[in-house]
Amino acid sequence: MTAQPEGRKRAKPGTKGEGDYFRIVIRSKEEFTTFSYHDVGEKGHILRLAGKRRSGSWDTQTWLISKDDAHIEGDTLVADTDDAKRLIEALGSKPKHVKGDVFEAKDRPNVPESKKKQQRHNREPGSKI
């Protein structure tokens, strides 16, 4: 294997703006040891890049949204489909443009189960369920 000339290295994914997806980075890749892509919804539209930590737990590192499902207006990522809109709204912060097709955002806040409202079951009056 030959070494590349000094000062030349592979471009990071999404930084040139020539790909098929917008990349929304949620967490630093240094937090993870292994990665796996998962289609969310229809194949090829929204992808989740999950990372495995040293502890063995998995979490979202990056979301990828197809350029068919969103576009950029100024420095803002704008959804063109309902699925993309739901994803962007579910994030903990508005995606901030970094470079090329790369955005950064915070993940939605983790709400403990004890703080969530319990759903009420629709019951008939007098039922024992």
C-alpha cells in the first residue's frame, strides 16, 4: 500500500455537498466503537446510523435524510415530506448547518418513564379492566 502525498486525505462524508443525503450529526463518532445503518420507514429515504458504545449500549450517532425528502434554504434544512418533517421536529434542537451536506443537532431529550403521562385506556363504565 502506498502512502498518499502529504496534505491529501479522504474527504469526510457529506462535506463536499455531492452526496445523496443530508447528514444530521447527533453525537460525536468518538463515543462509539462500531456502527450500523438502518432504514427508517421507506427504503432509501431516512437512514439511522447507530453506534455501539464500549459499554455495549447502542444509540443514534447520525440521521441521514435523502435529498429527495428535504432541501436547504439558506442555512436551514427544510423537509419536503411528512417523514422528514417529523424527524426534524423530533430533534432536541434545530439542525445547524456545518459544511456541505452536514448539519448538527441535539437529540430529543430523554424523558424518564416515571415522568411520562400514563395513557388512559378507554373503558366502558362498570368494566373491571
